[in-house]
Amino acid sequence: RQATGRYVLYLNPDTLLPQNCLHQCLAYVAQHPQLGALGVHMIDGSGHYLPESKRAFPAPATAFFKLFGMAAAFPRSAIFARYYLGQLPPQHNHVVDVLAGAFLLAPNTVLQATGGFSQDYFMYGEDIDLSYRIQQAGLQNHYFAQSSIIHFKGESTKKGSLNYVRLFYGAMVIFVQKHYSKGSARFFSFFIQLAIALHAVGAVVLQHWRRLWQRFRPRQASTPHMYWLCGSGPATASAAQLLAAAGLAHKPLPHLQQAAPQSAIVFCFDAAHSTAPGISLQQAMAHMQQHHSGFLYHFHYAGSGNIITSCSHATLGQALLTPP
């Protein structure tokens, strides 16, 4: 409500944006007068595409297929992966139902007319609700594939945990009760509560199995033997200082092509307008998407005082901080 700009960007704090991201998005918005909101292609901290970048509105069958893993098993199916619109290629632009609140750009006039995010939701669901009201106003939600961001995820609620399931699907129930008929809302609510109960039983069994497995499996080193610094200028020097202070071995990596699989790479970024030769976030993301399974990626910005990493969207990220 306090925003006075021509556009408003909802943006999660656990994100990294390339330098040209907003320029590309605003240029696209200017070319599409029927656009109500815009979302972008998102990847996690290991370079994997995040399917929630584009979604459909919730329905009982859609929620069932997602909750019980069929959407993940058949990621390109128009039926089983309906929630993530799996039939729509993520490398192309599309008009979709739902955009992710982690990055949602909209003209301020649209948000003033539709009311912005609803306070009916504690966590999750507010982006579904806003996307629905934008559509009801006769405008379109656009998924823009030509611009990508990194969204680390897992920082608010551990994905796959019972608490995540309860919050996420509880938000779906709120949405259905607000916008669907009473009969549909009652059926959907009953179905979701039953599904959460079944998931709770499965979560307890899985937790005990994981504990048993961790007891007998061989221990693996959690810290890489070597951190390879990719970049140059002040960012590389400050990253080296952080790693040295933490007692971690590191070496410069002149070219990404020289990195061996399973390496721990630290992308070192200088200030946005620095003239020092280095690597851009856009170049780093291109490498991540091409080789996402073979490397452990870290990120450091000059002057930030930390190196961050997140190897999976389902786990919490980590940071190597300067000593107090």
C-alpha cells in the first residue's frame, strides 16, 4: 500500500538477480498491454529449474497428484503434472494461471485495483490468490522465460516436512473456500485434510527409516577438500580471505571449463559497475543450468562478508561467515 512507483516487485530475500533481469522484464511488460503480472524462470542453488515458476489453479485431482508424487514422477504430463503446467516447456514464454510470489512484477495500477497480496494467508497461497484476482479482472499472468533468477528455497519451511505440507495445502483450502462453490470447497477441504493425515503417517515412517539408514551407512565428508574461486578482482580476494579464516583450502579457477566434476565452485562477483574483469551472475547461471548435477556451487559478493550455498531446494542453505 505504501509503494508509489509505476511497478511493484514482490521479491523473496533468498534470491539472486542478474544485472539485466529487471530491464528485460520491464521491456516485456511494455510490449504486452493485457499483462497483469509477470513471473520469471527460476532455478535453485544447484541450477535445477523450479517448476513452481508457472502453475495452475488448485483442484482436488491436481492437489492429489502433487501431494502423492505423481507430478514429480511424470513432470511433463498435462494430467499428472497439471499443477506445474508440465506440458508447457519452461524455456518458452506462456500465459499461465499462477505466478510465484518469490518474483512477481506487476503495474501498481493493477495491484491497486485487485488489492495486492491477501492477508488471509499466513504462508503460501497469497500468490495463487492474487493471480486469480488478476485473471478475474480480465488481465493475463505471463511466465517470462527469457529472464532467470536464482531462488534458493527451503529457507522458510523445510520442503517435504509435515509442517510444510500442512501450511502449503492449508493455504490451498483457504483459496478454495474463498473462490469456489460451497460444495466444491467442502469436498476439497475434506480431501486435503485426509491427504495431510496420510502424509503425516508416511512422514513418521520415513523419519524412522532415515534414522536407521544414517546409523549404518558409511560416513561421508561434509566439507569439500578444495574450493575453486571463479572470478577476479576484489571479490576473489575477499572470498580467499573468508576461506582462509575458516581453514578451508582454496585455489583460483581461471576458466570454468577447467573445473572437474564434483568440484566446489565459488562464484566471486564484484560490484555491479566494477571495471575489474570477472564473471557475471548470468554467466554463472548458464553454467549451473548446463552442469547442475556435477558441482557444488557457492556465491560471494565483494563486501558481503559471507559465502552462501544451497545444494538443494529441499534443504536449508549454508553460509561461511567472517569470524566475530
